[in-house]
Amino acid sequence: MVCGMLALTGCQLDVVADVVIEADGTGTITVTAEANAELVERVPTIAEDLVLDDIIEAGWVVDGPNPTESGGLILTLTHDFEGDREATNLLQSLGPPFNDPVIGRGQTGDTANNTARVNLGLPNGFAAFADEELISAVGSVPFEEQFDQSGIDPATAMTATFRLTIPGEAVAGETNGEPIDGDRLQWIAPLDGSILEATARTEQAPSEGGAWARPVSNVALIALVAWVGFMTLFIAYVAIARFRRSRRYRRRALP
């Protein structure tokens, strides 16, 4: 998406996809694309040339492009999600170098299992940014000749970073991100043609603030059962007492 629109110019571009998953499974995806001053100098109309209508229509909130202190431009896109499926669909819409993303969430008893997997990289180089229809229409990968003449490749023209904040305790052996800022994980995408499988899994126990809920609910359930049992016995006792009383009245009424 944004990566393809900017990286095809062949200048330095830094892209960060930052996913924050809250304790209830909702969250936000923030994508930041920053072009350096050289790119802006070579393509001074880059801000005007960006077509973001489809992105906005898809529900992304667009901020920028805004100038940076170093003379570049920065574009920020954000989109909230309500659950793992929506998060997966939003990440899939980004395209390379964030390939085949899957965000998952399951429940085992009181424990929530949160998972994330993304294949990071550009195995086909800049061609990954152009779909088959575009290549067919143009006859080749856009700007392919310019790339070849300049010697520019993805590894020297851009960087791509995937960051993830995910609730719970990381499961050893199933999480390969670099911890940063506490519970935040980070992966740097290889752009030399290789693929890095970014994986994470956490086990999320009930929060301390809500740990009292289950014992209280159990006590309330026991109290309810006891109350229903007591009321059943009481009603039965009243019914039997009335039956016996009515029998005595009938006997006294007999001549």
C-alpha cells in the first residue's frame, strides 16, 4: 500500500507498522512512512502525487504527509480494530513487506492465548509492490530500468519494522521478537530477498483487578442455590401445614 507508492521512487523510505492489542482483544494499528530529505528533493511533488482516497475510504485515519525537521516527509495512518479477525484483515491490506499476517486470540479456561505471525521481507524485491495486473499493463515492473541503472535495491533504499504490543506473558520458544519498552516487541524486516517469520504467543491470565470476580461469583452462586433450597423447603412446609390444618377443620365439622 503506502510502501509500494513511495518505495517505487527508489529513495530512502522508513516504514513502521505498529500493532497494539489491548487486554480485551481490541486495539490499534499505526503505520508510519517517513521519506528522507533526498527523496523529497528528487521528487518535490511527492506529497501531491500520493493518492490516499482508497485508504481513507477503507477507514484509515490519515495524518500528513507532514514535513520533518530534517527536510523529509512523514505520513501516518491509523485504524482501530475490534478483534483478531479485523486486525488480520487490516494487516493484510498493507501488503509487502508485511506478508501473510495472522493475529489470533483463543481461550483456555480463564487464560486467553494471544498469537501473532507475519512473514517479513521482499523475496521478489521491488516487484513485490506491483501486482500482476500492473506489470501486465506496463509490460514490466514499474521503474525497473531506473532501478537497474542506479543499482538501488530494497536493502539500500528502505527499512521496514514491525512492532507489536500484546497482553500477557510471552511463551518461550514461540516468541522471537526483540523486547523494547517493556511489553513491546520489535522485528526488523530483511530486505535482501530473505524472509523472517515474526512470531509471538502470550498467555493472558485474568487481570489482578478482576481476580476477585470469580470467587465472588462462586459465593453468589452457592448463596443462590442455598436460598432456592431453603425457599423450596419453606414452601413445602407451609403447604403441608395448611393441608394438615384443613384436615383438622374438616374433622371438627363432621357431626
